[in-house]
Amino acid sequence: MTKQAEASVDSAKANLETASLNVVAQVNQAYTDLKTAQLRSVTAATQVANAAELVRISEGRYNGGIGTFLEVQDAQSSLYTAQRNLLAAKTDLQRANARLQRAIGASIL
């Protein structure tokens, strides 16, 4: 009976170690995902600023008679795409933050 008990204790220890390693891996992955999402959000915000400046320049060129309306439309389309990408990046950032909070056992409110 003692050998069975020892085997059960060893099995429980192995299961605990496996569970601990899984938790550490989940937290590490969630943290990495959060940092990646933060960088994407910063990059997307920069792209929005650049696209807005391109719209300003294109409109100025068009109003000055040296640019085309198509140039303005292309710039506006780029701005719309950049804004959409920023929104997606912010959404991903919120999701990554929630996953990290869940992984570390924090309450999400």
C-alpha cells in the first residue's frame, strides 16, 4: 500500500509541475501578445498621422492647382485605411490585455 501511495504522490507532483509550467507559458504568451499589440497600436497611430498629413498636402496641392482630385481621393482612402487599422489595433490591444489579466488571475472589470 505504501508504494501505491508514493506513486500517487509522485503522480500528483508531476501533475502540479505540468500545470505550473502551463500557467507560466500562458502568462508569457499573453504578455508577449500584449506587447505586440501595444507596438501595433503605436505604429497604427503613426500611420494615421502620416496619412492625415498626406491628405493635408494633397488638398493643398489640389487647391493650388498643381494636384489632381484623384490624388486627394487616394490620400483620403489611405487615411480611412489607417484609421481602420488603428481601430483594429486598439481592439487587439484590449483583447490582449484581457487575456493577460485572465492568465494572471486578475478580475476583469
